[in-house]
Amino acid sequence: MIFWTQFRSQVLRPILKSNEIVFQSTRTLYEQTRSGSMEFERKKLKQLREKSEIERLKLGVKAIKNEIAWTWDNFKNRTIYAFSSDNKRMTFEDQEIVKFWDFNQANNGKVSSFLMEHKTDKLNDMNNWSATCDADFDIGFSKCSWTVSPSGYALFSGNLDRTIPKDGKVIRTGYAYVGSEKSRRIFGAFATHEILEKFTHVVLRVRGDGRKYFIVFDTSDIMDTTWFDRHQYMLYTHGGPYWQFVKIPLSRFYFHYQGYIQDKQYCLQPSEIRNIGILAYDLFSGPFRLEIDYIGFMYDSQHNEDFEYEMYFHESSQLVSQGSL
């Protein structure tokens, strides 16, 4: 009973107060596109079909060349990583903040964060992140940017627009997202971060505008039914001129699919995290601004929770056994 009480007070109550409907009982059995927008995919396909066969052949050859070049660079990076000091660090001190992404521009030109093997730019973590919003997929009118703030840190800013396009298809809009590059292997094969199993908390140093944001972990897999699998938790900002330190247990991240909290919950497996992102989604249109110093992880020996919410079991369910929970 205590787990349901925590889930209701920490997750449901703040969301229900905002009058949002966020529940969907199950995931869909089939997803047509990774973007989630058929109109966006049709536009891309139309643009591709308008090209001649020679142009399409050149695009294919270019894609293969890029993958081969990426594979060679990744091989060199793995070789360097194998002999790096970070790779030899398999244990971390209690309460030690390990910066995985350092956005302080004063540290440009030197390795100031954890040297993950898949990072494209080892000397400037801002280049390993990118921003997108609903307007990029033709399902809204929001705007966003990922730039350097006047004080020399990463700045995720823009304008949320809750206006729903009058196409009879879109029912929710008004979001912006910034996220790290996804770990992968050659030709888009999925990769994971086993090193994250060493940590219990995610930590951030941010300066916000008073809006509510979401920290999102991508836990998708190669199957289409998992393309929108995410674990998320709220990030409440204070607003004003002062920085705030945020420390959130990984056990508090709850499972959702396409923005809907799922009835069947399961705990986050850190090794399955493909990337981390921050989502700006609110009930109110208007500007938003979030300044970020760093994002990292921490091991806290005093934390012993695996999952802080209830995982339900009922004898009538033929899909879940009690031993699998």
C-alpha cells in the first residue's frame, strides 16, 4: 500500500491537478514510424521520390560511406577508450558526482566529463546534444533552440504553442525536447550503457524559469512496439537568478509510452538507457528557458530502493506471472 501512496502523491497528484489526461492502458501492437507522424514521413517519402534514380543512388552510396567512416572513427575511439583512465574506473566513490555531460563552455578544448566511447565530440558536450519540437514534425507550432547562454552554459529555450493544427488528426501538441545522441553501432544497431548500472541517482545543475520539465530516459529497443518506450520523472525549476542542484533516484522514474503513463509499471534498467533528454511540455503556451551546467550520475550507498511504485499482479492475467515481477 505504501508504494501506491508514493506513486499517487509524487506522480499522479501533480499531473491530475493540471487536468491532463495521461493514461493509456496498453501500448499499441504496431508502430508505422519512429517519428510518430505519418504526415511528416509522407513528406520525406515524397521528397525522395521526386529525386531521380541517379540522385537516390548517390544518397545510398553516401550513406554507406558515412557508416564506414563512422565505424572507423568508432573503432579508433574504442581503442583510445580501452586505454583511458575512465575505462579503468569501474568503481566510484560514495556521493561522487560523475559528470557525463559538462556544458560549461569554460571547459571547451579539454576532456571535462566522463569519456563515453560513443561521444562524437569529446571536447564540447554541447555538440553531442540536439533540440527538436512539434513543428519539426508538422504537428504543432512550437519553437526551440539549443545555444550557449550569455553566462557560458547550455541554454535550452524557445516558445511552447499549444495551438492544435486543424487537420482533424493531432490531438496533443506544444512540446520541445533536447537530448543526447543515442548510443549505437554500425548501421543503426542499438547499443547500451552498462556503466550506468554503477549509479543510483541522476544529478543536474540547472537554472530554470519556474516551469515544470521532464527528465526522459530512452529505453527503446529494435522492435517497433518499443520505439516509444521511455522512463521519465518531473524536473521542477525554481525560477529566478539562482542555480539549483537536482538529485533524483533512478528508482523514481516511471514507465510511459508516447507520453502516456502505463498501468503496468516496471523498474528502470540503467543498462538499457540509450540516451537522456529533457522535455518541455506544459499546459500553458509561452516562452521557456532552461540553463544547464552539467548532467551526471551519482552512487549513494544509503539508497536501497529498486522501484518506488507498485507493480500489480492479478491471477486473471495470462500475460504476467507472479514470479516475473
